[in-house]
Amino acid sequence: MSVLKYSDLIDEVEREQAAKGLEFEAKDGKVLLLRPILLLNKDELKVVRTLLKVVGDKDTDTFEQIDAMDAMLVAAADRKDAMKKSLADLPPQMKTRVFEAWMQAAKSGEASA
């Protein structure tokens, strides 16, 4: 009889996060992982799902969209405080670039950029 182990499932999730996430060198010089949307926990996923609507709404103010992108990136980061501090000093165009790289990595399954 086969046994499905919780620890094996957690190991698989961690491997998938590394394979499909985006590594980002934060302001502190250490690498953090922006995890794919489908591998976020319940609370993080709720944040991202809510904010995806803001990002995708063409009638929403550009700066509101960028704030939503920031919040989504923080939710997806394994080191949230480091991501928040890194984003605080980036101009809006660069924040958008990080967001787009994260979304692209999730689609293509790249480990880092």
C-alpha cells in the first residue's frame, strides 16, 4: 500500500516554488524568492486575487495599479520585509518591471532572472 506523506508534499511545493518562482536580489544584497501565485498560502492568495482585479482594470489610476503590484509582490515574497524595503526606493517603472518579470517567470517556469 502506498502512503502519501505530508512532508513529501511540502518538499514538492518547495521544489516547485524554486522552479517556477523568481529570484530577486533585494536591497539588502540577499536573494529572496517571489513565489508563483498558485503556490501561495491562503492569506497571500486572497491578497493577490483581490489586487489582480485592480491591476487589470483599465479604468484604475496608474499609481493605484502600481501600489497593487507592490502589495502583490510583497505577498509573494518569502522575505516580505526585504521586498517592501526594496520596492520603497524603486521608481514606478522599475516596480512594474519586477512585477512583469515575476508574472513571466510563473508562466514560463524559470527559476530566476
